[in-house]
Amino acid sequence: MGQRNMWSRTRALTKVLCAVSIALTAVPGRVVAADAAFGQYLSSECVTCHRTDGQDVGIPSIVGWPADQFVSVLKSYRNKERSNPIMQSAAGRLSNDEMEALAAYYAALRRVPQGQSCEQQSGAAAAGKPC
């Protein structure tokens, strides 16, 4: 009887775990939003050089990059396949999850047209959001 009860509990636990897994994967938008928010939090070091308005003023813009390309470039700096000591140092401190969060954040940003301020672009600043 004890072994039968154990199997019953095991099956019940398996069903619960499957249900939770399905529920978590059924709301990918929430995960992406959390990643982008974490990316915004992490971006404080990036914005010391890379502008959030997307303008390229000597340092390449990373605004609007596809997330997979963004992660690939960061990994190439971390692995020292690209030569830039500052980027190698910055990328070297990031985990894969942090790279993906930054990629989600920067992919969601849009460039501000040259000569237009952030405030003029669809009220982004008024809404408390980056450009």
C-alpha cells in the first residue's frame, strides 16, 4: 500500500510540474518584458558611450539591433574575437542571461530621427520611457 501511495503522489507531482511548465511558457511576452526591464537596468554602463537615441557620433549605435545579433557580438567581444579592450572588459563581466536582457532592451528601442529630440518622438519622454 505504501508503494502504491508513493506512485500516486509522484504522478500528481509530475502533473503539477507539467502544468506549471506549460503556464510559464504560455506567457512569453511577460518574460520578454522582464528581460527588457532587466536590460534597461543593466544598460547604465552601455549608455556612458552608446546613445539611447540611436545617433552615431563616433561610437556605433546599438539601438534597434536584432537581439540575436546583439548577443552574438557581445559574445565575440567576451571571447576576444573582436578587438576593443573596453568592449572586451564590459562583455567579459556579463552572463549569457544579462547579454540576452540587454539585447531585448536595445532591440526594443527606436532611433530618433536626426534633428528631432526624444520629446518630439511620439511622447516617449512624457511617458517616462527611453527613446
